Amino acid sequence: MMRFLCLLVVLACSVAQETPKPEKVALRQEIADLKVKAFELQQKIELLENQLKDVEEAEANRPVVSPALKTVAKARCAGHTKDGKRCTRNAEAGSRFCWQHKGHR
Ligand SMILES: [Zn+2]
């Protein structure tokens, strides 16, 4: 029995030494291919990350002008002061007049 086992092991060893080559080559080839793909993907990821960073930086640098701020900055009071001059106050949001002139337009 022991002798049979030994023979089996020897046989298995000799088989293992003779046959693995095509499979081993194929596996190595697959690993190499995957490594190339992984490298390419890594490069693509870095590229996309850089693009995202650029977009985010451009967004951060853009002056923030909200619609509400725009109208407030533009809208000047349409009223006039006692001496007939144009009121220099900013109109209230949603109104053409400042707090002082909105009562008597
Ligand atoms: Zn006014």
C-alpha cells in the first residue's frame, strides 16, 4: 500500500512537471494582460480624477452670483428725494422702491 502511494506521488510529480506548461503560459499571459488593463484603467482613473478636479476648481473660482443677489444689486430705488434727486438707496427685494419710498410712489 505504501509503495503504491509512493508510486502515485512520484507519478503525480512527474506529471505535474511535464504538463503544466501550456496552462502556466496561458495563466501568465492572462495575468500580464490583466496587469496591462489594470495599468490602463489606473491611468484612465487618474485622468478622470484630474478632469473632475479641474471642473471642481473652475466651479469654485467662478464668482457666485445668485439670482436674488443680482436683482438686489441692479435694482435701485425709483423714488426721488425731497430736492428732486434720484434716490440712491437700493430698492427692496421685489419692489422698485426702497423702504423709505415704497409707501408713497
Ligand atoms: Zn428710495
